[in-house]
Amino acid sequence: MQIFPGGPGLWEVLIPTLAGIIGALAGGIPSYFLAQRASKEVLERDRQSRLDKEQGAAHRAFVKLCILSNSLADFHNQVEEMIARAERDGHTDMLLHERISSFAGVERELTPDFEAEELALFVSAKQTEYVDDLILLPRRHRAAIESLSTFGLLKTEFHYRVAEKGSTTRDQTGVSRTIARMTTGEANRVRLQSEELELFATAMRKQLREFAEFGESVANRYGDIVRAYFDDASMVGIGRKEPVGGEPPESTQA
């Protein structure tokens, strides 16, 4: 059969055309699937890269949380242990500021801050309140260090001011006593400094307890948040810590 008189037959036209279509399909279909596969591989690599970065940020946040929460708990525990030791040694007449010793070198302790990438992880987890707490935690750590450092300076200054007025002795438990003769003005100044130092020590003790409890709360919530976000029960968490000592007394007299 001829399409046109004197022209090529129908099959002579169809066969090359069909061959061209089949050839195009034979080459195009594998190329399509290969492109789809390559696209999926790229997406999977991007997903894995993002996951690795987020888990790295979670691990860095974990380390910083451990440092900050443990440090705040240690400050609180050491103060409470000093107070309890004075009680055990029989120094029940001592004021609170007399029971607490200075923290040598505390001002040199470093405070790690949470970086934007670490905070962004918890924003992605829709935990904006937790982000606020992570920003606040290093600030409270610095405030605790500043309080302990200031207390140490005030206590040392007070100790030497009293010591220069009389005779100082130290008992077997390490507690010093000074017997001095002072004018009315000098005695009034020493009394006033002692009262101010007592007020500072009372406020500091309460502050350290609150900061330790805050650090414990922030640390304990970390595990549940990251496990839910990554849908991975194996993600490490931070165990609960129990600060020693009871509630600070309401009175300024220890």
C-alpha cells in the first residue's frame, strides 16, 4: 500500500517512525528512573546531613547542660555542707556568714553559653520556653559566681578588720575567734558590717538553692525533648540530682 502514488508504502513510513519512538522511550525511561533515584539520594544525603548537624548540636547542648547544672548544684551543696559541718562541730552559736567559707578562685570558673545552632534545635522542636531557660541558665551561673566571689571579698575584709583590733586564736576545727577592745564607733561599725554580711549570706544561700533547682529542672527536661524530636529512645538524658541540705531558715541567725 502506497500513501501517495509513486511514494513510499505505509509500512515504510511507520516502521522508521515507530522505531524512533521506541528508541526514544528505551533511552528516556531509564534516564527518568535514574534521575528520580539520583534526586532521592540527594534528598537522603541532605536529610542525613541535617540530622547529623542537629544531633551534634544536641550533644554539645548536653555537655554544656551537664557543666552548668552540676556546677550550680556543687555551689549549693558545698555551702550546705559548710553549714552542716559547723553544726556537727558544735558551733551552734555561729552566725550564717561565719559558717560559710570563701570559695577560693571561684571567679575564674568559666561559664559556657549555648550557641545559636544549639538553641535553634529546640526552636525546631517547638520548645520556645526551653530556649528561654537555656539562655537564662548561663546568666544564673554567672550570677552565682559573682555572689560567691563578692561574699568571699566581703568576708575576708571583715575578718581582717576585726583581727587588727585584737588577738585572734583558731581552734582544732579551724574556726578563728578574735577578742578585741574597741571604741564605741569601731564596735558599731563592726556590728553593722556583721549584720550586712549576714543579710548577704542569707540571700546568697537562698539564691544558690533556687539556681541549683532551676539547673536541675532544665537538665532533667532535656532527655524527653530530644528523644521526642529525634524519635529515638536511645538519645542520652541527664539523671535527676538531689541537692543536699534543707530549706534555708527564715531567720538571719543560723
